Amino acid sequence: MMRNCIRLDLECAAICSAAAQLMSMGSSVAARVCAICAEVCEACAEECSKHDEAHCKECAEACRACAAECRKMAA
């Protein structure tokens, strides 16, 4: 039941880490990675919001906030 949620959590953590590293390096591809990061964060938020556990609700909220910031970076 939680398999997809956990998979998306791990993918989200990985892309967020990569985006942060690339931004800190001033990478020329950081904006494109941030755009992808926003997509992954939104997918993670959507999946986590389907579950009633408090940690899933918190994760969904954090992922939505991250997606909004990533969209700003990608613009």
C-alpha cells in the first residue's frame, strides 16, 4: 500500500539533493534540474496526501513548498 509512496519519497530526496548541489555550484543546468525537481515533488506530494498518517501529510506539505521554490529557481 505504501510502496509507491516510499519510492516517490526516495526519488524526491535524491532529486532535491542533486538540485541543491547543482545550485550551490552555480551549475548551468541547475534551472533545468529544478524544473524536474518540482515535478517530482508534486508527484510525491500528491501520493503522500492520499494517506492519513501525520508524517505523510507533513511530507506532502513540504513537497508542495519545495516544488513552489523549485519553480521559482527554474523560471
